[in-house]
Amino acid sequence: MQEVQDNISSPTPGLRERKRAETHARIQSEGIRLFVEKGFEATTLDEVAAAADVSRRTLLNYFGSKEEIVFSAKAEIPQMIADAVAARPAEESLLDMVENALLDLARRHQTEQVRAITVLIGATPSLQAGDQAKYERIERLLAQTLAMKKGLPEDDVSCRIVAGAAVNILKLSTAEWLKRPDQSPEVFGREAFAALRRIAG
């Protein structure tokens, strides 16, 4: 009888994972909403916990800080970019691979929430160091992925140079999008890659 009661009261592993994922998503969503509405520094963890209908202790089981909440919304970007490059035809040049992959992602992921988070980070000095770390992870992973696609050593200099150039174009395209929200980052990205090719001659 006790075993039956334990089975009833204890959620199955699948259900537990779904509940954890739902709680994680709710805290993240409410945190981002409050940071955008009130400002990052002005919003407390207690306010985020209340909005997400969890205790502060529960919130801290998922996120150790307000910064973690913000960056969790962008945590998948480095792997998304690497996966997009890995899906490109191997016969493409290094530059074509990264350009086509980045522009494809730009078309599919330029949502209002992405823009709001990017604006928030740009307006909050305490978040900018973490954002720079994200770009460094993108560059490393991108260089490794390019090398893998071409069967080159992981530290191949051509792959590292193309990855560095691509990340700088990504930064510039994002900045341009923030200045001109009516224009897709894809437009500036195309112009930047074309300029790079002209310079490379």
C-alpha cells in the first residue's frame, strides 16, 4: 500500500522534467519582462520570483543571479550558429558557409523579444561583459565547426580568421538593427560580407 501511495505522490521522471522546464521558462519569461519594463538594476529577484509564482529559494535553484536569467535567453545562440554552419554544403567556401548560415538565422530569429533583450543588454553596463563572453564562445565554436567541415586542424588559421570576421559582422549587424529597427540585420550583414570580399580582393 505504501508503495502505491509513493508512486501516486512522486511524479514520474518525465513529468518532473516537464515541470522543471515549465518553471525554468516561466521564471525566465517573467524576469525578462520585468527587466525590460522596469530596468535591470531596478528589478529585484524577489519581484521576479513573485511574478513567476515561485519562492526566492526556488528561483535560486534555477538561476543564481539576475544576470543568469538574461543570458539564459541567449544561451543557445553559439550552438545554433555552429549547427547552422555544420548544415551547410561542405563544398562552400569558408566565407560562404558563415555568411549563408548567419543570414539564414537572422531571417528566422529576429523577434521582438530578441531585440528587447539586445536593447536591455546594450543599456546595462553590468550585462555587457557577459555578452562579450557570448561572442567569444561563438568565435571559438565557429572556428572549430569550420575546421571540422573542411577536415582541417582545429586551430587552422584560415578558419579562425573567418570566424573572427564573422563575429565582428554579427556585432555590427546587431548594432545597426538596434539603430534602425525597420531594417533587418540581414540587410547590413549582406553589405558587410560584400565589403569584406572587396577588401580581401
